[in-house]
Amino acid sequence: MYDLAAMGAWAEFAVRWLHVITAIAWIGSSFYFIALDLGLHRDRNLPSGADGEEWQVHGGGFYHIQKYLVAPDHMPGGLIWHKWQSYSTWLSGFALLFLVYYLGAEFYLIDPAVMDLAPWQAILISFASLAFGWAAYDWICKSKFGDDNTRLMVLLYVILVAMAYFYTSVFSGRAALLHLGAFTATIMSANVFMIIIPNQKIVVDDLMAGREPDAKYGKIAKQRSTHNNYLTLPVIFLMLSNHYPLAFASQYNWLIASLVFLMGVTIRHYFNSVHSRQGEPNWTWAATAILFLIIMWLSTAPMFRAEDPEVAQGGALRFAQAEGFDEVHDIVMGRCSMCHAAEPAWDGLLWPPKGVRLETGAQIAHHAKVIYLQAGLSHAMPPANLSYMSEEERAKIRKWYASAVGG
């Protein structure tokens, strides 16, 4: 049994590693081609008939790059397709969703205090929501409403805010933000699989058949690629958020997620403006910083009490001697130590999560900051509040931490 569990843990690690690698490849190529397209010199009369060109230097060599607005006059040999990065990222991400959130639904997907679901119900909602996201987005893009790209992006943002609120009303905070990222990433990858690559294949088929390709296919593909460009950075934030309880376990986690999408717009607007030689809109960095400060405030504002200090790290002895330690010791032993033990009593756990053991007073004092952040300042622990930690108990943890750090 131990070997099976260890193999499962390593399988999760391997899939996560693969997901990160393929995401780097996809994001890197996407950002490169967006920057390339925006930076092309289109004021030159090129003998080849290309729409624009650019010279670049990298790795000791010079590169002469040309872009054709529709297609060249004949089918070039050795054509490279940039698609597998996207497909591999989505497939590895869904595999990770299955391994962590579907197989571990009781721990990570469901929070009875939010909505008391059976695992199969939560998994069905998860899968259906991803399919709904693509279907709704694609329908809007193909409708008359989607002819105005600015109007379309505003509506897409409204949909994302609504989905953020929906997910936080159904799943645990950790799963909610992760699913919002998966919801957005599904749209992005489906853009490549369902629209961008098929449209490009139509152009290639026309070239091979000696027909003049229709420019509309490139225009549609570019619209979807632009959407992907602005959605990338928020997806990265949401995928990383499950490691930071102040992001996902706050009362206003849906609002935090909504503001993250605005930060994605401000950051990409700066780089897209620079790449297209339209100046450097440095105001975007100030806007991003303000948005991030608001997010930081939202993550802790619901927890503020007179006794709450600024987070600081003190010595373990100080925490062990602080007022309220005995009460916190009993709370942790009753609510946390069944999992955070050398031999966890919870079914399915063969070692303490993240190697954190909370079986003795010394161990509790040593992990004071983690306990404060995960169970006092946020609701990240216990996962899905499976051991029913009360708000009064969380307040005692905050008060104890405050007394130790001099708050």
C-alpha cells in the first residue's frame, strides 16, 4: 500500500513537471509571435509580397523574418506548426486536475460549509463547467456581438467574474481559483485546437489546390490569439494560487480572482504597446501595483480584529510561552494532529501533509507562523474544514500569535 501511495505521489509530481514544461513552451512561443507580429515593419515595399519584416539577432546569428498577411504564393516546404505546446499543456493540466482534485475530491474539491456535494456531483460540475465555458465563449465570438473585439473582451471579463463567484459558491476556495484558471485555460487551448489550427489548415489546403486563400480565416485566428495573449498571465496566477491560502481562502477570493484578470490586461498592454512601437505606457505598472495592493488588503481584511498583528516570525520559545498557547495547543491537537502526525489517522494519508507534524507543543510552536496563516488568518486548513474548526478557535489562534509577536 505504501508503494502504491508513493507511486501516486510521484505520478502527480511527474505530471505537474510536465505541465510546467509544456506551459513554458506554449507561453514562450505565444508571447514571441505576438511580439513579432506587433513589431513588424509594414512600411516597406517587399519584393516577396510579404506584409512586413523584421531583423533580429540571437545566439550569435541574425534572423530575417517576414510575415504574409494571408499566405505566400506557393506552399513552402518544411512548414512548422505551433500547436502541440497548447495541446500538451491542457492535457497534462487536466490529468493533474484528475489526480489532485477528482481523486482527492473530499480533501481539495469539496467544502461542506460552501456546498455539501457528493464527490461525483462535484466532479460532474467541474467537467460540465469547463465544457460550458468554451461553448459560451465560442458562440459569443461567432455572433454579431463578437464583431467588436473591445465589446467582446468586456463581456468575456463579465463572464469570468460571474464564474469566479460561481466557483467560490460551489467548491472549496483552493479548488475554486484553480477551476477558474482551468476554465480560462480550456478556452485558450480550445481556441488553438478548434479555431486557429483548423483555419490555418484551410489556408494551406487552398494553397495546395491552387486557390487564393480567404483573408477572413487569418483575421479570426488572430482575434482568438489576441484573447489568449491577455488571458495568459491571470491563468498563471490562478494556477499558483493553490499554494497561497491568503489568495484562495479569503472571504473575497472571487473578487481577488476578478482583479487578477485586470492585472493581466495592464501588464500585457504595456508590453504590447512597446512591441508595436507605440511608446511605453508606464502608468500600467502603477495600475498593476494598485490592483495588487487591493488584492493584498482583500485577502486579510475580513480577518482583521484588534488583536491581529502584522505577520512576523519569532522564535519557537516565544510562541510556546505566549498567552493562549495552552488553548491553541488543544485546538491543534483536536483539529489538526490527526493528519499532521508521523502516522496520520486519516484514511488515505500515509505521511503528514508537506511533512508538517503537530503532535507536540514544541512542534506547534515551531510551526506557529504556518498555523496562523493557514488556520487563523485564512480558512485553508483544515482542508474543507473536515475537523470542524470554529471561528472562535481561529480567533484564539490569531490572538495567541498576536501576543507572541507583540501585536
